[in-house]
Amino acid sequence: MILTSDLQKWQAATNGINESGQKDLTGEEWSALVTLNESLQNGNLASNESRRALVLLKDNLNRHNNNRILQAHLRNFIVLCDRNFKTKKENNKNLILIIAALVIGCLIYSNWDTVKETIGIKMKEADNTHVDNKTIDATTDFGVVINGVKWATRNVDKPGTFAATPENVGMFYQWNRKIGWSATDPMINSNGDTTWGNSNPTSTVWETANDPSPEGWRLPTTYEFNKLLDTAKVINEWTTQNGVNGRKFTDKANENFLFLPANGFRGDLKGEVGDAGSLGAYWGANRYNFSNRYLMYEFHFTKDYAAHYSEYPNYALSLRSVANVAVVKGSIEKRNVAFIQQYE
């Protein structure tokens, strides 16, 4: 059982400033942890209050990119709660012992492997719920909500996978093709080939069959990219995160942020890398406008600005996916068309 004194110590620690100069947890995050802790002890993890608390922790997870040890503990905490939702077991005695170890680990910023080794036996007893450091893998991302859109926190790497970190470029893709190209030389694609194709891909939208996003994710529309540029609700600024240049988009309401690395691109004729570190170029899922079938939508930014842009489809750019949520027919599609028509 997590003792009140332990929670108080953790609260005191997280109200302070960590080594990177940022707060560890907000008041809302702390309240969510307390709610989930109490629910585990009471066997009431399936309550609406607990579910809201878990959603809040998931949505805010990206805030802790600068404190990877704490972020790793929170991820495993979230996965543990998720799995307990699914199993719907009433006896949480062993799970509570695991959470206690996680809290202590977060408090002292201890190595996760040490914590895992210490409580390994109890983890096996807890309904075969084993949580390890690789639970969040290349096909999984909790995402982050910015101005109503849930974005993946990492670029697409090889088809069906995410890059290792938010700062990692992943792979470049030509429009409406499911073959990734290396972001650095030597040039090689996800199939192991080295011959660049400079023909223009066809279609007016990025077809679902050619979408390299991991399962549960898809490429964003023009309308969804435009939500990042809504200055009334989102702060967007040039920054350097863990040594990588890019732009940071922060939701003013929930303080979540999205980092897009300035990755550059591969050119249309020979596939040469250009502007890495100074320009960010991300494909959208549709044409730039309806009057030119060969210009596709690109979300484009530098140190000085972020804007809508057009590009020929045989260029290879980065991809950042959004959650593939159900959409009421005609809603996002109509707004997207209306937005594109402004540029006719």
C-alpha cells in the first residue's frame, strides 16, 4: 500500500524544480495520480473519475520529454492501469505494491531496471501483468492533444513504425508512397534499394493503402495542420530540444506541446538531402489546391515562421501522424475542402 507519507514526499519533490529547470508535475497531474492510487486501493479503477485521470496523464505525458526518467515511470504507470482496466480484476493487492515501488522510484529518480528487479516476483503474481521498459515500442504512441487534435509525439520511421524519440527525424517519404528513404546519406530506402524514383506519384489524396503510419494513426489533413497555426489557442516557436532544432507547438489551454524536428528533405531529381537542421517539411494527406494536380500540401517551417506550402510529390518529406479517430461523415472533410478553397 502506498503510504500517505510517501505521497506527501513525492508531492513535495514534484513541486520543486528538476535538473532541467522545469516542474516535474502540475497540480492536475498530481491529483490524477492520487485519484488512480486511491482507486487501485479501493478496487474501483473502472470509475469515470479514474478514467478521466488516466486520460489526463496520457495527454500530458509529452510534457516530460526533458525528464526522461520520470517520463518512463509515468508511462509504465499508465500501461499498468490500462491493463488493469482490461482485466477487470478485483484483487489489486499485488498491483498496489508495484505502484508503491513506482512512486518511490519516481521520487528518487532511480534506475527502472533496479526497481523492476526488486519487485519482479510481485509483478509475475499480479495477474501475469508484466511491465517493462519496452512497453512503449516502435508501433505505440500515447499521443498529445493540441487544439483538439491528437498528434503522435514522434515522426514515422519505417512503414508501420515510429521513430525512437520526438527529436529523431525518422524516414522521408515521397507523396502517396509507402516506401521510406533514409534521412541521412548513404541513401537507402525501407526495402533496401538505393535507386531514387523521380516520377510524380498519382492520386489527389494520400491513399489509405499507402499510408505508412502505424496502426491506429493516419496522415493529417490541411485542416488539422492549420489547427497548429491558430495563434489564439496555440503558441508556436523555434526551439532546440535535446540538441535538435525544430518548432514547438504549445496548447495554451492544457500546456501540452508538440515538437517537430527541422528535418530537411530529399530533392525531387536525385534524392539529395537539403536544409537539415534549418527547415521542417511535413506532408499532408491532400493536394495544396484543386487547380494544380501536381502540387501537394506541405506543412513548412523555418526559424522565422511556420506556414502552409505546396510541393511536388516526388520530393521526400517527413511524416507526423494524427490519431485515426472516427469522424462524422462530412465534418473534417468539408472543413478541409473549405480551407483549401481559400487558396484557389
